[in-house]
Amino acid sequence: MNTGTAVSLPKVVLDTNIIISGIGFGGKPRKILDHILEEKFSGVISLILLAELEDVINKKFPELKDDLKLINKQIHKKFKMVRPEKSLRVVSDDADNRVLEAAVEGNCHYIVTGDKELLELGQFEEIKIVAPAEFLRLVKLT
């Protein structure tokens, strides 16, 4: 049984595009979600990112609404919820800045995203910003 005290797991923020891909389309994003649910590493999310996830699913992927209820429950159980206190303006898209804020507040090691502007950053402070395949390679869970 994992009590969460003995081993410090790598912490990761999943951009909402990765969560949606994992829920709706499978592949590497689904594998990453599954690894978080299995507690192979720690997922970090903020209330703003969770609200964005719900908004995007409701507007663009209504067929995933039933899956959203289940994943929302799992996120509340398995992800660490952070409330960023510092507002960042690093990239042009405000939604992407919210991802950076959650990662900083959660002391994350990684941000996993499909967003081009974030991927072009490559790193912010000590946080590596990577695509799903690169993340799985780095944490050796391909």
C-alpha cells in the first residue's frame, strides 16, 4: 500500500488537451492518465484547469460528458489540487499561463502538452515541458 510518505513520485501537470485526448482517443495520453491513476507518478491540477477541461468537453466533445463525470471523480481522488498564488505572463495564450502556474505551484517536474507554444518553451524554471511520447520515454514507462 502506498502511503505517499516513503517515495517522492515525479509530479506532472497534464495540459487539458492531453486529458481530453486520453479520455476520448486513447494512445499515449491515455497511458499517462492510467499511470497517474495507478500512482506511478503524481498528477497535479488546478481548479482553473479543471474548469477549462469541463468547458472544452461540454462545448467541443459532448459525447465525452459521461466519461468526464468518471474522470472528474478520479481527478479529485488521484490528483493534487493546487491553487496558484502567483500569476504568470510567460506565453501569449492566457490558458497556457494557467498551466505554467499550476506546475510552479505544484512543484512539478514536468508539463505534458500538445500545445506548440508551450512545447517551444521546452522548460520553465526547473519544469520540463514535453509531448506525451517524450514524457513516457523520460519516466521510462513507454
